[in-house]
Amino acid sequence: MSKTPIADYALLSDCHTAALVSRDGSIDWLCLPAFDARAVFARLLDQEAGHWSIRPRDPYTTSRLYVDRSMVLQTQFRTATGMMTVSDALACGPNESGHDLGTHAPHLLLRVVKCTQGTIDVSVEFAPRPEYGLVQPLLTPANGGLLCHGGPDTFGLSAPAPFDIGDLARAHLTLHAGEQTAFALQHAPAGHNARLWSPAQIQNHLRTTLEAWQSWADLHQAYEGMWQEQVHHSGRVLQALTFRPTGAIVAAPTTSLPEQIGGVRNWDYRYAWVRDASFTLDALWIAACPDEAKSFFNWIAQAAAVAPGRQHHMQIMFGIRGERDLIERELDHLSGWRNSRPVRVGNAARRQRQIDVYGHLLSAAHRLRPYLSGVDATTRRFLVGLADAAAVHWKEPDQGIWEVRSEPQHFLCSKLMCWVALDRAIDAAETLQATDRVGPWTQVREDVRTAIEEQGWNETVGAYTQAFGSTVLDAAVLVMPLVGFTPATSPRMQATIRTVRDQLTGSDGLLYRYHATDDGLPGSEGTFLLCTFWLAQALAMAGDIEAACSVFDRAAGAMNDVGLMAEEVDPDSGEMLGNFPQAFSHIGLINAAWSISQAKESDLATAKIAEGAAYYRAEACARVSPRR
């Protein structure tokens, strides 16, 4: 089993796939050539499932950072005799810059080692185990490195030193101050030979990759509000989780990192959810630019494009190329992170009925409404069909936003998002050439609102609850003001915010999704970062900026040393839990930061207006002589 804390990992990306590298310089997760490919290194999930480490032979301490405005990682190792840096990156293609980032990824992992002080004895271990550790491949020496054969793909390791080859390949070398060397792992599909690169070529790839990320940041990242550095970094993380050929954004680049250590709530997140669409588009608009938002919407609309009607429910998630067949299975040969079995690939939630997806997709479309005027008739009909489907299906139970594996319920958030679907369609009716639907849609929208207010509000609990007629609290109701259903300042919403905050806050100050409800699975889970950012956003919209900032800082404080967040946090130990890094956590940070910044600017503007009005009143009074 892997004992390395989740927070010890950093992310590398070429906008096709991702690698996780530990604080100790070990690549413990890598799927090539794409996010959803079978892992060649999976020590993250089992000690014997493959790794590639570069580290000093002597005891060391480490520090690390992402090089300015990029996803190029630099780890500094310090020993008693010297100091070295390892620069890691998944290479971008030649001449990639700005919007072209990730267009032609060469599927090449780069590792450049430099001794910056004294002398360092370096140890290298290369243990590829393709197909999630099922294959122990044949390693053969080659001019400039070695080749790895086994399974459907070939890998070439470019290396400056000879390896001792057994069940894995080992090399040792000594570097003196000013000396550097370079390694690279090249993937080649079946029937092709992997290329080996010289140290100079590898260093050139690293330089152009750094320049590509910086060029993208220069073009895309203009946000200037509160927590600017964290927002920009989270925007780069979202870009890193984007599958550039289609625009899909994976929920996370990993599978089966657990929500409870030793538990069974272990899921494959290497796919894209329709639900994430509206929140993602808002985040991309803030932290990246509209072009990324448009790419994501184009992909999700194309992937989901089936006429949803009375007999059809839209699929809630898709593969990164738009696949619908995401059959879930268990990898019994892997022990899981800290013995958290099972390890799953695929995701059975694809088959669930979740009626909130209509609202999420139409909300995403509404965010791009100026762009929608140019869409074709097929896309317009599809979007109109989503609103029609919401109008038909809103009364039905479903599995809800949290994808419970128990019996369907009438989840409030699902009804809410059907309201959103109708509301956004009504507002965009002229663009969608559906003005004839406005009357029926308006009537159903009001029916949904009435149902939520009458059946979703629980007077005894003093809050909107998880499902109609339920007493269970759910942080998802905090979305209500975020989507415009009700002002955060309304009495019911104020009461809900207070109750949710009082009863769902864990010992770490972060929010749980819900408590003690039968969701069809054994065990428990940690506090949820996205929900905590929702709370910060709702507090800001309610006018309590001080509390919003406090909650935001608490959630952002869960970041690791290189600014990455998982899905959840263990409230007792403070350890990260769940797949990593989690797109939704970074989306939550971006959207909450923007909302708090907007609320603070509004407060300052109001204060200035009030100050000016008071000044002019005083001036006017001073000019008027009292009557005698």
C-alpha cells in the first residue's frame, strides 16, 4: 500500500494527461497518453504498481514550487554535502503558446537535475508497470537510455548514465556544483518506436514548455481581485485538467483516492461531469478567458447531444472524448491508497438519473449567451429540448447532486436546477428561437418555485433541507442564492445559512456535505472544500464580508505547499482525502474569491456614496443661515 500523504504530491500536465510527483521526487502516478489511459506508474495505489524516482542517496530535506506562472515543478533537495534541483514537466509541443497550449503534446515526461551547491550523489529508480501494475515489462539497454516493452505500448527512457537492470532499473551518478543532467520518458503507441532524446534536447523541451505556460498565463489571466495569486494558480490547475483535443475538463486526474481511509468510497474521477459545467464556465471566465469557456461548452454540448424527452434522460457524465460507456470495474490486484479498497476504474454513476443536469447545462449555455446567437439549428433544438425535459421530469425523484447509491428521492437541489433550466431558457428564448415556449415554461417555473418553498422548507429545522419532507441538512442548498433563485438576504436563506453553518461545520472549521443520511454506502467521509467555498460565497452575497473572508481563508488553508487541493479533508488529522487535485475545489475557490471581491467593491462603493452624501449635506447645512 502507499503511505505517502496525498498532500505530498504535485501535479504535472500537458493538457492531455497528468502525472503526480511526490515531495521525495517519485513519479507515483502517470497515465499515458491521456488522463483515462491505463497507468504506467501507479504506486499511488499500490507499492508494487510502478514508480520513477530521482533523489539524493544521502538524507535530505526538500522544498518545492511551481516556476513562475507555469505548471513546471522545481524541487530542491538539500543534503549535508550539497544541494540540487529537479525540474519536472510534461512537455508541451513545439511552438505552442497562448491558445495553442497543449495542442500537440509529444507525450514526453521531462526531468532535469542540476547541482547548485557542493556535491550530490544521485539515485535513480525506474520501475514502469504498465496497465495499473499488471505488466512487469522487459527493460533493454539502448544507445542513450533504455527501452521498455510490455503491454500495448512502448516507452523509451532517455538517460545520461547506464542502468543496472533487474526487476527494475537503477542508476547512480555524482554531480558537482554547476553540473546538470537530464532524463525523459517518451510514450509510443503500439507499432511505433519510442524516441530517445539528448540532454540538450530535453533541456530545450523544458524551456519551451515553461515559455508555453507563461504565454498562456500572460494571455488569459487578467483577474485583479482579492486572492489574486490563488485565483490565477487555480485557473492554471483547471487548464492542467483540460483534455485539449476536446476541451473536456476532468474532475480529477486520479482514481480511487478515498473519502475515508480504509473505506469503500473510492471513485474514478478521470471523466467530465455535466454538473460541473456552469460552475466551471464561471471559473474559466474569471481565471482564464472566454475562449476556454467556449471550448468546454462546445464539448459538453456535443457529448450530451441527444434529444431529451419523456423517454430519454440525459447522461450526467462523459469520457474525455465524449464516450458514454464508462463501465465501472474493480482492480483486485491493487491494495489501494492506505489499504482503501476497492480500486475502481470506470464510474457506475453514469447510469444514474439526475435531473439537475438540465439546469447545469442550460446555465452554462446562458453564461455564453452572446456566443449562442451563432449556434446552428441542431444545437438550438437541443437546448430547447433540455428546457422541455426539465419541465417534464422535475417532479420525478433522482439520485441528486451527490450521486447517492440509495433509493431515489425528491432532492431539493435537483428541483432547483430544473427551475434554473427553465429560468435560463426563458431569458434566452429569443436567441433560441423559442419564444412560443415562454408561456408554458413560465408556468412550470412558478410551479417548481412553489414546490420548493412549500416542500423544501422545514419550519422545525429552520432551513431548506436536502429533500422534500426531509429533516436532513445538505450544504447543496447554499447554491440557491448562487443561481439566483432567492436573495442571500431573504429571511429563509439567512436562516438556512446560519443553520447549515452551525450544524454542518466540522471540527476543522470546514463544511460537511451532509450528516447521518442513508446514501447507500457504508462509512463516512471528510469535510468538503467545495461546500465550504459555497458557504463563503453565500455569506458574501448576504453582506457578511468579514465572515465570508474568514470561511474562505479556512478553506484555502487546506491547500498543500504548491497550492493544490483534494476534494475533502479529514477533520481530525487535517489530511487531504479524495481524488487529487480536485477541479471542483479549485472552481469553488475561484468563484468564491470573485463573489467576495464583488461584494467588497460594492460595499466600498456604497460607503463612498454615503460618505459623499453626508459631506454634501453638511456643506449645504453650513451654507444655510438659521432664521432669526
